[in-house]
Amino acid sequence: MMYPFCKYSDETQAVFSDIKINEKDEEILYVHFERPTEDGFDSVRFELPSYKIIYKEGNYTEEEIARFKEIVERGIQYFFKWAREGGLHIA
């Protein structure tokens, strides 16, 4: 399951997954950034808590990817909290 997080002015949408258990019995989740293009999408996906990029396609710049990494690093505790709660609940 993927939950919406936010949409940026360049049409990038950020979503995060529910919590999964990896082969080491550790909790992980994914934060995915995606922007539509004429030819498909620019995409990058991070695995938390490692912050490892597990998927990258398209034309996000290194600066954009660095900003996304900063977002996931600063928000890790919230992503896990919201995933446990079944997503963001905004009135």
C-alpha cells in the first residue's frame, strides 16, 4: 500500500509505503518521488531506514535527489509513524 505525502509545484508527487519486514526481520518502508514527463516519469525511491536509493529512472538532477534525501532523513520518524497509522489523516 502506498500513502500520499505531498505534491510539489513541479508536479512531483511523494508517497510512502506501509511497513514491510525485510529478510533480516527489520522494519523498512519506501518513500517514492515521481514527476510526469512527456516520455513517462522521473522517479526515485528510497528505502528507510537505510536511505538507500533502490530505484531511479528519468531526469531528476543530483540536486533534486539530494533534496529528496534530506526530506526522508528529516522525516524518517514521521514516515514510520504515519505508516503505522495507515497514512496521513488530514481533515
